[in-house]
Amino acid sequence: MTAGPIAVAVAVFALAVGAFPIAPSQVLSILGAGIGLVAPEAIDAQQAAVLWSIRVPRVLLGAAVGAGLAVAGALMQGLFRNPIADPGLIGVTSGAALAAAFVIVLGAVFPGKLVRELGNYLLPFAAFFGGALAALIVKHVATRDGVTSVFTMLLAGIAISALASAGIGLLAYIATDTQLRLLTFWTLGSLGSANWSVVAIVGFTISIALILSVRLAAPLNALALGEFEAKHLGVDVQRMKNIVLLVALAAVGVSVAFCGMIGFIGLVAPHCVRLLCGPDHRMLLPASALLGGTLLVAADLVARTVVAPAELPIGILTALLGVPFFVVLLRRQHGQTTSG
Amino acid sequence: MNTDTQILSAQNINVIRNSQQLIDNVSLDIARGERVALIGPNGAGKSTLLKTLTGEIAPNHGNVTLFGKPLSQWRDRDAARVRAVLPQATMLNFAFTVREIVELGRFPHCAGALTRHDRIIVAEAMSAVEVTAFAERDVLSLSGGERARVHAARVLAQVWDAPHDVSPVLLLDEPTASLDLRHQRVLLQAVSEFVKRRGASVLAVLHDINLTAQWADRIVWLQRGRIVANGSAEQTLARERIRDVYEVDAEIARYRKSQAPYAMIDLVNE
């Protein structure tokens, strides 16, 4: 297993590189001082300040969001029994985007007191609730007599996403230039909101999601055979669907809320893991989390250094990397179904 | 669990879908240690009846009991420990290995991690239907017949060691459909072996009337959703019945070895 050391190396490198470079050895010393292993005199106070207040939260946020999106992707692919399912399929992303657009363009309609109280959190909270609402509508539409049909859910997800983009279009039409620019940047995603409070909220939510996902691994393997086959193997399929949707909703919702739309991690990470380690969810879920986190930290490293001192939206990078990959994946799957 | 009660029992089952009567007042009991074959032409309702017996389809009228308890009162996990179901086809999109698929059969017994005992059962079930040779191959790379045997091994592994006071139940939908001659024999013998060893009860949808006549203790003939005959090959395999049910002419003869009846379908003319 070389994945762990690679992840650590990427993280240390991401902590070292930036507008204010810090040598990797210094990074380790500062981290060591933080937990009392290195004498505080041995480190540079300014470097320590940059590292602790800017870089560490950013790397942690990237790791958490990448892990959350990758696990949500693996869960969705397991639920839909299809390797090209995306975590945004159930409407979370588009619902969140509509809510975010609403706040950006029509923020003035919110009571001033609410805006002052929530401050920078108004948009993330609205986006999270928008995403959750969209996903719950999708689930409700697809559920009859207590049974949720994943096929109907897929179609309902497409419908709700179309509706949301119509709403976003309308809001973009009436937006001012500044609002439009804000909205565009939001939809391209960024880890720029990173600070310790954000890391605490996102990290907590995604940790819970990851812990819950561990118990879904074995039932998801059974589900790969089909819903009735899983039932005949003793899986309470409806209960499992509910938990999978809840976990994916929480992980994707909180990621989109604070970091905007970051595509393709949820698709690419689980697929790479399947190629390397096979489709067993007991391996797939934790390994996807590790790979997703590593990929997003690496992508963010490029995003904030390649056009420094400016920052490239991270969604551009994940899409640039992800789309070619996705096409190769489609071609391969097509080849398999036609030859099999 | 009481073994004196009926193992699997259906009373007055009616299934109506899209105003079509698919199953018409069917009652069926399967006893401990009995091998029952369900035969009939395409569209007679064989799979529908089998799915009603597994609980996949809820009948519009009538009820199904497993060990005397209505299916609806069974928890999935409890039912899965004593009853396994082999569907006609299994659609898989992920490249699991053969061994991983067969190991899934042990899911009802262990929450994820297999014990040594589970691994032994998996190995035995794989060897019973001859899939051991390609145990580490990816299932998606196998032929249809090889895949069918993998799922048969999974289903056998599932109830291989059901608790000793329980006779497990196997419900098999066309288990031999894509198998070559040798493996039709291997599979049916493996099932018979299992029935003998565990006092298991089996209901299998089959198409080959002669294989059925040799293998089954009882043949249930289904036509347009109704049971039109129910008995041993000796009692039910007749020229008139084959003409009634399948609308083909056949000649009945007997094997020299066992004196069991068999039917030769007349292809030449009316």
C-alpha cells in the first residue's frame, strides 16, 4: 500500500507551496511544534502563522471535500448499479446552485438582521438547504408505497436539475455584472472559503458520512447483483437506499455549500480505485475517500499556483482532468456492453 | 422451527397485472426433501408463480407461507438464511471475481467478514458446480453458461449449512437454461446431492422435459396460469398432455436402464 505515503507527500507539498513558500522541512517542523514535538524556538513565527491560519485549513478542507465527493460518488454508483453515476444525480448540486444564485442576485430580499447574523454563512446555509430540498423532492417523487425506484429517481433528478438551471438562467438574466461574476465563480468551485470554522463544519459532516458509509459497504456489494437479489440475500434494500441517499446528500450538500460546484472527483476517484483494487465496496469506499481527498488537494495546489497571485477556479481543473477521463470511461463501458 | 409443517405452501394464488390474469387460482405445497419441477410453455406464468413464491410479486389473492409463516412476516435476513433464490438472469455492471460473487452468498450469515467456515463452504459450493477453475476471473469476462453456474454456486453457498433443524429451500428459475449438456447434469446432480444431504426442498423452473422427468420427484405442469397436472413423471408424462400443453406431437418411450419415461418431440410432420 503506497497510497497513504503518497497522500501524505501531496499534503506536505501542498502546505509548502504558495505565494509565500515554506520549505517542506520547515512545514514538518512547524507541524511538529504544533503538537509539541519540536521546540518553538526552531521555527519562524511568520511561516507558522501562514501555515496554521491559511494553508492547513485549506488542505484539510480540500481533503475533506475530495473525500466526501468521492465517497458520495461511489455510493451513488453502487445505488444506481452503474459506474458512471455522479453524486449530483439526485439534484443536490443543482438545488444548491439555484439557492446560491438566489442569495447572490436577490440577497437584498433577506431581512437585514438575518444577513448580519449569518454574514458569510448566509450563502452556504442557503445552498445546503436548497440542495437538501431538491434531493428530498427527487426522493419523494420516486417513492411510491414506501418503495423508492432508482430509475424514477434518475429521471426526477434530471427534471429537477433542468428546473434549477432555468431558475439560475432567470436569475442570471436579471443579475448585475458584479453578481453575474460572483455567480460564475461560485459555479466553478473554490476552496478559497477555507478557515477553521468552515473546516470544522465540513470536516464534521463528512466524517459522519464516511463513518456511516462503512456499514453500507457489504450491503452495496449484494445490491450489485440487483435489488431483488439483494433482498433475497437478506438486505433491507429500502432502508439501505434511505441511508445511502442521506449520506450522499450530507457529503455533497456540505461540499457544494462551502466550495461551490466541483465536478468529476466523485466520478473519477471511485473509478480509478475500481481499476486498481476491484469493485468490492469494503475497499472501494475508504480507498475512494483517500484518493478523492488527495486529488482535490493536488488540484487546489495547481489552481492557486499556476496563475499566482490570482487563483484559477478549481472546478475548471477538475473538469479539464475529468472530462477526458470520463470519455475514455464511456468508450470502455460501451465496448463492454456491446461485446458482452 | 417445526419441520412437520409445510415447508413452502401457496394457497389459492391469483396474480392479475394490467387486467391480465397471470396466475389463476394456484395452490401448491412443497414438502421436505422434495424436488419439484415447474414446466410449461413460454408465457404460462412459471416465472410469475416462482416470483410470487419468493415474495417478489404480491398476489392479488391468496397467500404464501414459508415454514407455516406468511412471507410478509419474514424479516429479509431470516428468510435469506433458510431460502435462496436463483433468478433467470443476473445483471452485473461491476467486475467482481467469481469468488467474490459466490462469497456474497454468505452475506446473510456474516456481517461482511467471512470466517474460515464460510470460506470452506464457498469452496465446496464452487467445486459442486465446477467453477473453481476460474474462481479468480472477472465475472464479466465469462460466457453466459459459466456465469449461470457462478450464480448457482452463490445460491448453494447461501443455504449450504442452514441450521440443522431446518430444511433449506431453493427456488431456481431456469437454472439449466444456458448450460451445456455436461453442466446441466452437473448442476442438477449438485442440487440433488444437496437435497439428499440437507433434506432441502427445491422448486425449479425447467424446460427440458426429459431432464425434468429424470430429475424431479414431482412435475407441476402450468398452462395459461393454471396447474393442469401435478405428479411424478410416471403419472403425468403422456402424449396427450404434451399435445394439450405444448401443442406438439410427441412419442413416449422408456429408458432401458431405469425404465423412466421420456418424450421424443415429432419434428417431421403433423
